[in-house]
Amino acid sequence: MRDSYINAMNIQKTTVHWMNAISENMVNLYTPGYRENQVTFKTYLDAAVPDVILKNTGQGKAIPGTSPENVYCEGNGYFVLRNDEGGISYTRLGEFKFDGEGVYRATDGSKVQGYILNDKGEIMSGTKSLNDNMFEDTIASGGALAVPTTEIKLWKDPDNGKFLGKYDEFEIKGDGILYGKANNGKENTPLYKLALMSFHNPQELFEFKQGQYVETSYSGKPIIGSGEIRSGLLELSNIDFKANATHWQEANTQLDLSGKIMTTYKQLLQSAMELLS
């Protein structure tokens, strides 16, 4: 067993690690899409040491976005992004917009992924259409990922200024389907469905940049996610302010106590050396 001085040193290092995670949380309290850090601990020879920092995967509150192109997922799904190299990542932050070429993109330029629909609203897998039951069957059998996603594109015809040359405006509804609207809203044509994925163990996703994640062997492979899509909104961070304020007080007290233990140990050691001299 380690002596009290070594234990106090370990606890102090652990507490600083904990406080850094809390500080990052508090700084990002109002950052859209930010996921709260949660530090877990393990015991090592009677002294606490940090285990891992996990991400809180709970739902954040909805806040107004900056555009009707922004989207909010109320549920457990992650939006799917593809970069220019073909790499896939996942995010809860639906801060998306159509660029000058009509491609639906995240702020870093990644292309938002979706499914092409036919005029009945059925997902197209190549030349084959999948109704809701068939799509659900592919999910149940683990084959839903075989249904390819694609970039979502709404180019404007320079001659008439309409989306895809046909539609006056577009709308993203709660089922994640993007509709083209014409004839003063009397005609609504399903065009794309936003892809949503989830994971058996989402806390183990690797955050390679703020708000964007890639799968790991611990998170498991992506599965079809669920949730209601609400346009014009963004997801705020899911940080619990009161809980983090309490944790900060606990950590600060723990830091003070470990410091006092170390000071007392030094004083006892000095007294012992003086007795021996």
C-alpha cells in the first residue's frame, strides 16, 4: 500500500484532471452541439485516479437557429457527414446550409448525407424502391447500411430561379424528409430524407474535432437512428450547469484536503528528522 503522501499526490493530480474537464464544460455551456465531459474514476491502491472522460449523450435543449436550413434532432440519432475524401463522421449539430452550388453542407464543408426518394416518398436503393416496411426490415436484419446515402443537392436554375428548375421553395419536415414546394405550396414533392445513425455505445465514439465523431471498435457499428427532425433549430450543449457547479465545489474541496495532507506529511517528516538529528 502506498503511503499517505503518495496517495495525496495522486488524488491532487486526479482532481486537477477533473477540474479541467469541468472548466471545459462551463466554457462551452452555450456552445451548440457540445457534449458534456463526464469524468469517471477508479481506485488504485487506495487512491483515486482518473479512468476515462466520457461524453454525455443526453439530449440538449433546442434553440433558434440562424436559418430554416438548420436542423435539430429530437431523439438518439446522429446526422451523417461525408468529407471530400469520402470519410464518414457523425454529429448532433445540425448547423447546415446549402452552398452556392446547392449542396447541403456542415460548417466545415462536409456534405450532409441523405437518401434519394421517389415521388411516393420511398427510399431508393439503386433502381429499387423501399417502402417503410421494407426499410424497417433491412434495419431489423442489420442490412440497413447497405442502402447507400448521397449528398443532398438543391441547385437553382439560373433561368427561372427555381430549385431543381421546378420548386419555388423547400421544407424539411419532422420525419426528416425534404420536400420541394411549388404552385404556392399546393404541390409538395418528397426529394430526400436526412440520414440518421445511432450506436449501441455512443459514449465510446471518438471526437476528432469539436462536435464531430467517428465510430470505434467500442462504439460499435452505426445502426439506423431515430428522432424527429425540426428545421430552423439547433441543439444547445447538454451541460447540466448546477451539477457542474457542484462538482467544481467538490473538486476544489478535494484539492484543498489533499494539499493539507501533503503539508501535514511534510511537517511530520521534518519533525522526525529533527528528532533524529
